[in-house]
Amino acid sequence: MTWDRPTAGCPVEVALAAISGRWATLVLRDLMRGPRSFSQLRAGLPSLSAKVLTERLESLVAQGLVSCSRSPGFPVRTSYSLTSKGLLLRPLLEQLYRTGEALLGEFPDH
């Protein structure tokens, strides 16, 4: 392993790219709780616009981290869920949370 400069094939860069993008970690966090509809995701993240949520979901689907399924009938129901690849991010997100808590505890005035 070399630390000279990041490369596209670097496992750390791949993991960071998977969670990059504004709101991506929060969308992934909500999907860790199980499948969600678009409206459920919006309700859980009220500050997130529909446009940005749509962009984030499209990006996560394109990366193979989230799957999108649509039910037949009217109205069409869309459900988003983590793929097995997306579930691999759980330990990373949990560790980021614990690290953030520790940093907040160490620097309470920030």
C-alpha cells in the first residue's frame, strides 16, 4: 500500500466516493433502517429538497449501492433499498458516527 497520492483504485478513495456528496450519508443512514419510499425519505429529511433527493438517489443507484423498485398499478409506488454492496457501508457509517461523537465530546464548544 502506498500513500503517495490517491488513485481511483485505492480502497479508501472508493469508500469515500461511495459516501460523498451532500446528503448522501443521511440518505444511506435512513435506508439502513430498511426500504423506504421517496416520500418517507423526504419526511425523514425535511430540509432536503425533492430535486437534491432525486439526484442523490440516482447517484446511489448508479453506484450500485441502492436499488429502486416500482410496483405495478396506480399509483405507482417506488421503493428504495440498500443493495448488498450498500450494506457494506454500515460499519463505515457507524464508525464515522462514533468518531464524530468523540470529536464533539473533545471539542464541545464547536
